[in-house]
Amino acid sequence: MKLFTFIMMDLSQNEKKALILIIFFLLLGGGVRLYSAFSVRTNIIPLNQKSEPVSTLHPLEFPDYSRETPTPSEEKKEIVSHVCGAVKAAGLYTLPAGSRVKDFIDAAGGPSKDADLEAINLARHVQDGEKLFIPATGLSGTTPFVSPEVSFTEGPEPKAITPGVSPTRTDGRVNINTATLADLDSLPGIGPVMAERIIEYRKTKGAFNTPDDIKNVDGIGEKTFDKIKDYIVVE
């Protein structure tokens, strides 16, 4: 302090003013630098404090193949069904996918006069390859027989049908003594394998005397007989 006073006394008035200005600017610059350093220090985030992420990183996104819908070429646009029984024109019919039982009955010319439409579900969707059997009035109120499309090798030839005798009666029932493989296959619960057994039994054992005799065929029990008893007849 004494040295500063001695220096000031040795300077002229102008030199004193210049020295004071230099000291002022030095102090001002030092203050600015000190303030800046303090501000930077207060913005330092402690190690135990979580900081906000600068940007959000997203993981790589891959397509979800499990949700892919099949292409139009993979979807069935049409279905085929064999409509038989109490309809005006039984046969194979092709309709758009999603068609119902009523749609196929209409395609087959509509129900015959003796068709029992109360016994079936007209609103049910039909699957590709199904066989729809429409029962006639007076038969049990079961749903139409439905079976998937099947293929099989030719089995034993059935007995020759007596001329003038039709295996399928006009009332929709099947004469099991003269029925063909296709006629028997159309019965509820009787597939091509069981139909072949019935024909083979008929060839080796002779004609059935009553509808109940069909239970003698291997594989036909009470449950199966209950399904077909109102659809068969012996003549």
C-alpha cells in the first residue's frame, strides 16, 4: 500500500488518471471472468442426479410378421358344397366364401315341398367341401349332415339294384338294402369307410330285415343308429 502511494505521488496528474483507468478495466475484466466461472460451476450436474437425455434413442423396429394378413391370392374367394336331400336340384354348387346354408339351398333351386327347414340352421356359414343334407318333413329335427370333402379308392361293388327300385325314396329316406355307396355316405355319421362295411355286410350276410339290423355292422352302435334311424328304411 505504501509502495502504491509512493508511485502515485511520483506521477503527474494525467499519468494518475491513466493508471486509475487501467486498474479499473483490470478489475472489471477480472469480475466478468469470475462471474462467468461461477455460472458454469452452478450448472454442473452432480453425479447422483439424473440428467435429461439430449435425445431419445429408439430401438430398431422390425416388421411384425405375425400380424401380417394373407394376401388375396391366399384367401379362398369361393367355396364348393354338395347339396342333397329335400332340394329341387341336388348337386355341387360354387358360391362366394362366407355363404350360408340358405344361400346353397337357393342355389339348388330352393327347398322341395316336403323339406323340413325348421330342422336346420339356415344362417350357419358353410365350409369349403361340406356336404349339406336337407331333411324331409317327418324326419327327426337334426341338423343337416355335414362332412368334409373326402377322396377314397374304389371299394367292393354294391349289389345290383333291382330294376324299378330306387335306393332313395321320394320321402328322402334311404333303402339300406339297395343303397349305393354314395347314398349311404350321405347319411349322418356314415362316412365312406362305414358305407363300404354296410355294403360288404349286405353281400355276405344278405338283406336287412329291419332297420335295426344295421347295428350288426361292425362300428355302428346305438349312438350312430340314433342319428340315422329316421333317414333309413328297409324294403
